Amino acid sequence: MAEEPTDADEFDLPAPVRGGSVVLRERFLVNGDKPLPELDSPNAKAYMAEDRHDLSRNLFALVCTPGIPLRTKAIRQFKANPGPGLLELVEFESLFWPAIGQRTMVIIYERPMGGRVIEQVKANHTRITEYDIPRKVIQPIIDGLRHIHSLNLAHRAVRPDNIFFSDEDMQEIILGDCVTAPEGFDQPLMYEPLERALANPAGRGTGSIVDDMYALGASIVVLALGANPIERMKGEDLLFRRTNLGSYAAVCGNARIPLSLLEPLRGLLSDDPHDRWGLDEATNWLNGLKQTPKQKKPAKKGDTPFRFGGRDHTNVRTLAHAFNRQIPEAVRILKDETFHAWMKRSLSEGPLSETLKGFVDTANFHKDDFQGTDEYLIARCCAAMDPYGPIRYKGVSVYLDGFGPMLAMEVIRNGNVQVLTEIINREVYQFWAGDRANFLDSMEVTQMFAQLKAWLANNEPGYGLERCLYELNPGLSCQSPFIIEDGIIEIDQLLPALDRAANHSDSQAKPMDRHVAAFIAARFNEDIHPHLRALAASKESTNIIGMLSLLAFLQWKLKAEPVFGLTSWIGGLLGPAINAYHSRTTRRDLEKEIPKLVRRGSLPDMFDLIDDADKRREDQDGYADAVEEYRSCADEISDIEGSGNELQEKAEKTGQRTAATISIITTMIAVTIMFFSEIL
């Protein structure tokens, strides 16, 4: 289906055709010189792979696009719990991929030998009739989705070009890869349920089996017809059509759907998640139990259309989608009585009209703060007009369970992160969480976003936007400029990456930037608050010791290998920490010991040397004694010599005493002479 560009279009892997080979887990050879474009995923390139322990296995590798958040939980689950109807995930590892000059995730799969089902059908290499679809297509996909559901996961990439024949005879069907991009990120609009299709691709959310069942229904339409009946319809036109007519009518249209498939398609393509067929309903139909699918009526239509944004709207749901894209004009409309008259007379939406008027009045009351802004007003109105749609704010449309991937994409492409932080800080999410318990637990959402708000408010290392980024995206690699090309996802990969970075980084720069600190805080399951407090200190010596203590703690806890380069890097930055000692002898001793510790590659040993408690206490005591001795000597010298007015006063008093003494002596001599004169 031809659609407008999506977020996914910006992340094609820049790998040339030829790229060398790598070995994964010392067992699986991935040949970069042998691409398999017929097995590519939208955000991962496929290459030939072989098991060096069993050359008879048919394998291939997907090399992921660096930077896109991976579904790491699903990767681990699928490897540990292979199931029917699914492409078998054999192994995975983050490796240096020569073709792109950096590390990225490489995933080994069992190779589907029959190729993509839709391509084989279009090429007339096989034929799938309406009688084949129940057992040959629907049954194995239902088995696969049931297994995924048992793992508490969703596939979120069910579409015709991701359904394969596992065998060369093209008899067995399996679902393809779903872990190399966020949930729903690669899905064309046709295969996303209406409520999630209204969100930005990165913000469609984790979803559930309910979303996979809709995607199955849309895929059946294409497989049954052998082509996409709405392939030429643009994305916005399709959304508008689905909202007005309902997804079943919009997708199937005038297509000649086989009668035997009408019942499951009506059930699977229902726009109401509560009425949509689930695994049990589909299984019952496969077993011959007829059911009457509940078809949700399309959005309430007005008798007369309302013109806005170049379209004639007959319901408020399409208006909500348009309002978020043309905010100034939408505000003008909301303040126009003509719009409210249309809502009341044409849609019979009097209560909703009064609610929107109340929001306008509230905005006028708060005209001096953010609650009075046009963007905030439209966000509130959109939530009321489309209660089951995504949260809409400043042109962004996102589900809260898709907030993490949306944030990651905006950070990676230097997009408008400010909008997402405002959703957190201004608690715009409250408009969404309150009435949507069927998607997420509202209390859980409130608690999660309250924590995000607290992290954002803390500008110290280990917190802020970076902490939110890694907490919300377990599959996102560390974005620090020092190690971004290493594709680090797991905490035990961090120190080796920093060790490698020491060979080409500025030796005067600190290896602990905001991304590294936040990555550790999010991935390391230990209490590191004391280290982060020291790292945030304004005093340079304390800051450096905080950095050293955190990395040393990491190496000790993870029992990591020696990091000679990183130890040397940090050793060259310890000047302020060494100079914090008062004793010149101690400072000289420390400077002599550091090269020895660098040769050990041990950060804990270096920390023990620099921040030894006994040595600190001895230095402080010695300094205190020296200060006291100095003070005593100074007092004595001052007492002897005096200074300033005190010295002058002392001289005057001494002179007065001397003069008095001389005067007394002179008087006594004179008296003595007079006495002897009288005698003689």
C-alpha cells in the first residue's frame, strides 16, 4: 500500500552489499558478502549464516539498524521458548559489523526455505484458495500468536510480507521477525487497529493480542485476494475512510471477498477492541462453530458535514485528528458558536459541546500559565472528542505504552524532544490515563509518569531526560558519544566499551558523561545513590572520586575483566583528587603508585588507593596538628614581635618606663650629692 513517509523510512541500514564476515558466540558464521534481500526486515538486513557445529542447518542472520530500540525482552523469550507457527530465533549477540564500521545486534534465525507467501502467490509459484486459508494460513498463525500470548507478549508485525513458507514445498506457514524494531513501528496503516494507526509509528505502543488479531484479519484480505485492494490509497485518506466507514468496510470496500471468509473478517476487523475476535473466537470458527461477529457502528455521523482542514467532517473523531495538526485554527473553531451548534444539531452531541466550552473557559481563566495555552486546550479537547485515540499534543500523537520508543526516536534524530517532556511535566498524560483502563492500568500509568517527572526535575548525573530514555527503552543502546558506535545494550558491555574508547578519546574528557551515568542507573540493579551524589558535587576532587567509585563498584560487582585503557584514562584525571591530600609526601606517594595500578587494570584498587579511609584520616589528623602547631608558633612570634599599633604602644610604654627609671636615678644622684654637700 502506498503511504506517506513514516518514522521507519528514516532508518534504512546504511550497509553496502559487501561487508566481510563475523562469528557470533564462537559458533555462527555470518557472511556479510552474501546478502539475502528476500529475507530483509524493514529495519534489518539479512545475510547468509551457518552453524559451524552443524553445517546441515539452514540459517540466516538479521543485522539490526543501530540506534533503533530493540525488543530485548522478546528476543530472550523467543530464544528460550521457541513455538509453533513462528520463525525460530536461534541466537543473538551485539557484534562489530564491518559493513557499517560499528557494533550492532545480530540475530540468527532458522531460514524459511519457501520465501514470503505473498511474493510466491503474486509470482504464481503457488496458489492459496479460500478453502486453503483456514487450515493453511489462519491455523498456524493462530498457533503462533497463542504461543506469543502465553509469553505475555504481542507480535505486532503481522502483515502479508512478514508471513513465510518454512519449507521448500510451500506447505507450512510461519510468522516472521518482530523484534528488530519497536512494536507496530514497521506496520503499514492498513495492518494497525484504527486507534493505534492514529498514533505516530514510534508511539503506537506495545499493544496486545487484540492488535495482532486485527492485523491477521487485514492480512487475510490481501492473501485471499492475492493483492491489496486499497494499495493506492494514501495514509491520511485511509485513516479518514476507516474512521468514517469502519475498518471492515474501508479495507474490504467493493472487493470480492469469499463468502466463507466474511464471518472471520467481520470479527477480526472490528474497530471495537472489546468486540474484536480473539484467539478463542477464531479457534471456534476453525472448529466449525458459527458465530455472529459484533460489528461496532462507525463513528456517529452528522446530517451535514463540517468543513475543517480541507475535509468535510461528519464526526468528532476525524476532527480530533485534524485539530491536533492545525492548532490555531482549531482554537478559533472551538470558540465559534457555529461549531457548537453543528455538534448539537447535526451530531446530537450537546453534552460534549458543553464539555468543550468548559475547557475553553478554563483556558481563559489560566491565560497566564501553560493551562491557558492553545496546545494544552486542544490536547484536552482531543481527548474528550476521541476517548480511545492516542494522546495528542502539539502535533504529536502517542500512546503511553509507546512513549518510550517515541522518546528514543526523537532523541536519536534530534527531533522535538521538548513536546514529550512537556507531556510529562505538564501531566498531559492525565487526559489519556483516566478513561482508558482497557489499555493500561491508570494507577500504574500515573505512578510511572510521576517517576519520570521526578527524574526530569533532577538535573544531576544519572537523572534527567537521559534517565527517562534508558528506563523506558531497555533495548536502546547507550547514546554516549564515547561509545555510541559500540551498540551497548547490556550493563556488562559498558566497561569494555569505555576501555576501547580510551584509545581514541580526548584524555582530558571525563568518560562519565550524562548518558553513561544514566545508562548505569537504569541498567545496574544496585544502590548507586551515594556514587551519584558524589558525582554531582561541585567540588572537582569529589566529582572525580564519585566517577571513579561508581566505575570501580561496577567492575567489582560484575567481576569484569581488567580495563587497562580505562584505568589509564581515569588515572590521568586524578590530579584534583590527589591534590585534595594536604601532605606533599602523600601526594608524591600516590603519584608513584598510580602507574602500577594502571598496569593491573583494576579500578577498585585505584579507588582504594585514592580514597583510603585510614589514609584520609591520617592526612586530616596530620593537617590538623600542623595547623595547630603553626597557629601556636604564629602566636608566639606575634607576642614577641607584635605588629602595627601594638608595636608602637609597646615602644611608647618601654620608653616611658626607661625615662621614669632614668629620672628616678638622676633624682637619687642629685639628692645624694646635696646630702654629702651639707655634711661637708
